[in-house]
Amino acid sequence: MNNSRRDFIKKTSMGSVAFSFGGVLQGFSAGSYRNIIGANDKIAVACMGVNSRGLAVGKNFASQRNCEVLHVCDVDNRASTKCIAAIESIQQKRPKDTPDFRKALEDKDVDVLIVTAPDHWHAPAALLACAAGKDVYLEKPCSHNPNEGEMLVKAAAKHKRVLQMGNQRRSWPNVSAAIAELHGGVIGKPYYAKTWYTNNRPSIGKGKEAAVPDWLNYDLWQGPAPRRPYRDNLIHYNWHWFWHWGTGEALNNGTHMVDLARWGLGVTYPTSVNSTGGRYRYQDDWETPDTQVINLSFGDKGMISWEGRSCNSRNVEGSSVGVIFYGENGSLTIESGNSYKIHDLKNKLVKEVKNTQNIDARNVADPAQELDAYHIQNLFDAIKKGTPLNSDIVGGHQSTLLVQLGNIAQRTGRTLHTDPTNGHILNDSAAMKYWSREYEKGWEPKV
């Protein structure tokens, strides 16, 4: 955002509160109502990666009355066409079709880049956006490897950018209330947080090299990743399960719950990490674990465990995904949605706060649109008013690093000992080779 535009938005933001939170005025359609405040008071965004989750996030941003989507950027022209039509129907204004997001960063009217591309693009795209003077909404995980996470922290500080990670539960009201109760001592001192994710994903089969489809810019899709031939079982979703581009279920879904565990226990970096697991369910091209247990120790401050089951959807504590905190005087459980329960040491339910919104934790594209809007508005408040982010990049990196360390422990087959001041791996050069990655020549990210 240029300075004059940013100043204008800050000056007018308080005057627009009634419009932002009130109902639609009589005589105005939803489409015309969202334009009352005027374009200069809206956060202008560009959406990068709009096939599935990106489509849902783009539509959610477009639905916010204080936002306008200016650019839709995707390497798949089918996804762009679908997203452009959906956003136009919401905001009554057609966004530009800008396949290469770097062109959108050249637009002085763009305030925010939304990054919902594959994991290997997350940090490199955010770094380019920061350098271009844009604020960033960055889907979890914030980085493909720990070094990229540290680069993001440096870039946000250097360029003075607002950089929010998409661990949306940080902004869900009842989840925030649960953590506040935990910090207030409702179960005494919490010392162990167990987290989990379950699903019933099918096999991805054995892929074969094939011609790149005419709807796909595969070179731009690969971007910073060293070049590999196109395979017919890679795009769009299955890249998650290849180390070259993805980060496995641990970062795909574990990031959310491990982040809540870290928040609840009030910890940052661990002292040791181990992981067990493997690809057990099918014999196919899937490289990352389909079943994994990561254990993180924080010395006398407590411990966190994450159990991921990609191919067996049996619930834990009655929920497909969640976190349970164990403390001196009982336990507190945050389930898949915006709800929580508190039990005493005799397993008696002493408090239950229920969710009122529709949530489907196994929906890969849009599990909780209404609740996620709170996170979007927190980003906008940070830009317009300087309100603290519920999930800034420092905390986003810290939480992402925990599961990255779990994957490194899994790939090395041994316990990692880490520096509790920064999370760096101690005395293990073989493990440290996973701290960063190789990049395609000419695509190396930089701060």
C-alpha cells in the first residue's frame, strides 16, 4: 500500500465501523452496500493460488465489505476462470486475470498478497511481497523449511510489513476464550498437550511422467523448487505428500493444533524432538508419513505430542481433530470447532462451551468460512489501526518450526536435541541438511 493510501485508510477506518459491523441498509443490495464506503477505504488484495483452498480464501476476502480483490493469480487457467467468476459475483466487480503473481506485486494499488499456493511457494512469495511493499496473508505452514521461516521474520521486520499466518483458530472467539481460561488457571498448571488429526485419504497410486497439460504453467508452478518432470498424480493436491514440494500431514494439518498447544502451554522452542511413523496404508508414490507421532519436550515447562492419521479416521475424544491440555486439576479439550470442554480430575464435566457455526474439519478447502472471517478482519485491523495480529509471523514461525523439527526427526530416524532459545538443532550436521533446501538457479529467495 502506498503511504497516502495507507494513511487514508487509517483515518477513515473508525468512521466506517458502523458500516463494517451493521446490517445491509434498506434499499441497498449486498453488492451495492459493500461499495458505500468507497474504494479508497478498502483493502485491495491479490490472490495467489486459487484452485481449492485458495478459491475459498479468495471468496472469503471478497465477501468482506472492507476488501476488494483486484487480481486473481494462478498457474492453472481453469482455476483462475472459476475464481474470477466467483469473486465477480460477490463484489460486483471483475478482478484482473494475472497468471504471474509477480505482475500483481507491481500494481501500486495492491495492499495485500494472499498466498494460498503450494507449500514450496509460501515463503518465497511472501518474501517477494514484503520487498514490494505489500502486506501478506500467508496460509499455514508459513514455510517449507526452517531457514525460510527465519527469513520471513527478518523480512517482515526489515520492510515493516504486516505478515499474518493463516492459523485461523487464533481468532476464533471460543478458542481464544478457552486459552484465556487455561492461562487463568482453570485446570491449574497445564503441563502436557496432546494434539491429533484424522482422515481417510485414498491412495495416490503410481504416477507416470506425462506431457504438461495445456491449462498449466508448470514452470511457474515449480518456481523456486529444482525442476522435476511433470507426473500425472502430482497436481493439484497430491504434492502435499512429496518432500520436494510438500511437508506432509504434520504441517498440512498438524500446524493448527500444535500451534494451539504451544499457545496454551506458553512455550516457544523445544529442548528435544522425536518422531515415529511411516507410509503404512498403501504402496504408492506417497513419500511422507500417513501415520506419525511427534513428541516435543520443553524441559520442565511441559510437553506436546501430535498424532496424525491420514488413512484411518477414527476420532479421538469424539473429534476428528483437536487438542487436550492436561493440568494439575483437570483437563481442557478444544475440539474440531469453536468449542471446548473442561473436566476435573474425576473426569466430571464441569464446563462446556458449544460452537454455533458450521464446521467440517475434514473439508480440505473451506472448513469454517464464517469463523475465518475473524482472522481476516484481524489482519485488516492490523493494517488500518496497528492492532496486534493474533498470529504474527514470529509466532507463526515458532509453531511451524515445531512440526518441521518433527519431520526432520522422522527423516533422520533419531531424537533431535535443540537450542531452547531459537530451536536450532544441536550437534547434528546430518539433520541440519534439512534446515534449508536447494533452489532452482535464479529463483533463490532472499530477504
